[in-house]
Amino acid sequence: MFRLFCLLLFFSFLSCRTNKEENKQSILLIPESGFSFKLHQRDYIEIPSSAGSVICQIDDITMGQTQLTISNEDKILISKSIQPKETLVFEYSERQYQIICEHLENRILGNDYGHFSIQFLTNSIRLDSEIEKIEDLLSKIEKADLIFIRNGKEYSSHDASAHLRTKWKQSPEIVNLNDFIDKIASHSSTTNKPYQVKMKNGVIINAKDWYILSND
């Protein structure tokens, strides 16, 4: 009788495991409008259609930001600091998704929380188009007959372009032109001083202003 009970328990376990594997999708079935959710600090949420294998969690919310981690069982898909209106890109089953921090709430009383949304980058053409815009800007910088100033030192346009490309490679989550300009190409990541451009007539302007003018 005891052996029969053990066999029934074993087959029940196998059945539950099989059902879980069948429910797990090779892609995350995110609605076109995105999957929006509220998440308290030091808590986690299971991403839909992953059968609990893909989870999103955040640490304490401090100084207007939090550490966000998305993991697939034992594998970390992304783990980075995020703040409101910031976007991070992660990959699951060879498909790319973006998670957006909509809002972070620091409360005097009660548990802090954030609002987030996940979207499937369904249109690879759209992503390629943004990458192409970044490449075009880097090409304009390299070909410009101007002096670029970084932390008080002058650099050629070729050196400036190479430096920005290196910074970009170190930040794979940057996949659109606006983020590239705001977070990579406008200021030093070590001193936070704005990059500048010396025009042919000697006038010095912020590099961000020149990028905008060059794209008009």
C-alpha cells in the first residue's frame, strides 16, 4: 500500500512538472499594448506565459532609482539600475524586449513601489532604424571639420567619434538616438561635464546643441 502511494505521488509530480513545461512559452506572450505592473521594493513578479521561470524583481528604491533584475531560472537576463522614464533592453529566447520604468514612489509611510511596463520589440526594422540613426550621427561627427572638447581637452572629430563608439559598446541597452545623445554623447561619464564643440569661427557650443543642429 505504501509503495502504491509513493508511485502515485511520483507520477503526480511528473504530471505537474510536464504541465509546467508545456505552459512555458518559447517567447513571452506580451500584449501589443505591453504588460504593465506595479512592483514593491524587495519583491518580484512572474512574467506572463513563462510559467514562473522568468521573474522581475527590484531592490530598495533610493535616490530616485532602483536595481532591477530580470532572470530566467538561474540565468540573469539583465540587472541594472533604472530610474523613471528610463528603458532597459533584455533578450529572452533570441527575442528582444524592453522594460520601461514609468514611475517610482518613495513613501514616508508604507512600502515603496514602482510602475513598470514590458514591451516586445516586434518590429526589428524599427530597432534597426534607430541603430542606423546613431550610426549616421557618429559618421557626421567623424567627418566634421571641428574640434571636440572633452573634460577641457581638445580632440579631433575622428577621436571623438571613436570615443563615443567605445562608450556605446559598453552600454548595449542604448538602442535609440535620443538615449544615445542624452546618456552617451552629451557629457562625460566620469566628471558629468558636458562635451563641447569648437566651431570654425572659434565659437564653442555644447555638443548636444550641435547634434540637434546637424540633424535638422
